[in-house]
Amino acid sequence: INSSQAQEIADKFDEIYDYVRYIFGEESDYIADVKTRYDQEEEYFPLLTDVSDTGEKVNIVVYDIFSDYRSSAEGGVYGYFWSKDYFTQNYAKALGSDAGVIEYSNEGKYFYVDSYFVNTDEDGIYSTLAHEFQHMINFGTKVINPAIKGKTVSQFSTWYTEMLSMLCEDMMQTYLGIQDEKSPLARLPYFCAYYPLSGIVDWLDGDSVLVSYATAYTFGAFLARNFG
């Protein structure tokens, strides 16, 4: 992508940043780390400004997700948020062989979008900005914040957090200037055709997951429009 495309992504995100936070909450400014106390390692949560080279900034990384670029594609992953970036490299070292993907933490507020779709489906990518930002906020409010206070971390189901992210896209559609066919509204015909295949709390595998997305969104859209 070129610099003007990158700037447009940044501008679109800035346009919705405060609105999304007002509705869904604020992303965490803390990161999980490990320190030694009384000869034992314990988890603690320093400020991102003390750890991350980008501080409290939200970073949107554009790259070829899954390295699956083709000159034409009928589908793929538009973007994702991964909570691994809310753990320090020091945390990964403390876990040793159990660190898994935390070893690849970028130590900060990060989510990722696919370069192919930046070039071929701008509206889809702009909607993805809202979707993935909600996932970041949800992780902060449901996992990081309770852990800081020593409370039990909430367990939330996939259908629920995906419903929230699609509602975020829905609510930000006007601000992003997205056409209906590129918004979650496009999932409604899919729901009408296939809703018996996936209940509200189900989350199906493979291509059938599209039915689960449609069901979750439709339920959330109904609740938001009828109950606020």
C-alpha cells in the first residue's frame, strides 16, 4: 500500500475512536508482565508507556495476512486482534517453552488488517477497524482490568464478543461512510435463509461459521434497536 492509503486508514480510525470508546468502553493502557518478589515470579501490570515503544497509541498493522496474496481472491481474513500483544517479552521468557504465541508479542495496542483488501475493498477494511477495535476493548475490560484488581477474569463466549464487534461496525457505519452491502446489514439475508442451522449461542466451524456470524449479528441488532 502507499502512504496516502495508510493515512486514510488512520483518519478513518480517528473518526470513530471516541465514539467506539464511549459505547463499548476503553482499551487497557496496561500490559501483563512478570517480576520477581520474595524469590518468586508474580504477574503485574505496568503502564504501556513504561514498556511499549508506541506507548498508548493504537497500532494498525497492514500486511499480507497468511501470505495468501493472489491477484484475485474470493475470500480471506480482513483483519484480527490478538491478545498476545498485551503480554511482554519478559512474560514470554518467564513462561519458557509454554510461552507459545506470546513470544511474538509486539508489546502494545495492536490489531492487523490485510493489504489485499486494503487495495480491493476499502469499505470492508474500514468496517474491520471498528470490529477489531471492539475486540481490543473487550479484552481490556473483561480480562486485563479484572486481573489488575485481582478479580476472576470473565469468561466470554465467541458468539457474544463477535456480536459486540458486529454491532460496533453497525453503529459506526454512518461515520465511516460505508454502504449497506459492506456493513453487517449484508448478513441479514444469510440469517433469513439459514438461521435454523445455528442457534444464538452456537459457533460453527468452517464455512458454516458464516451462519453463526449472521445469527449473532441479527440477535444483537434486534436487541440494540429495541432495548438500546
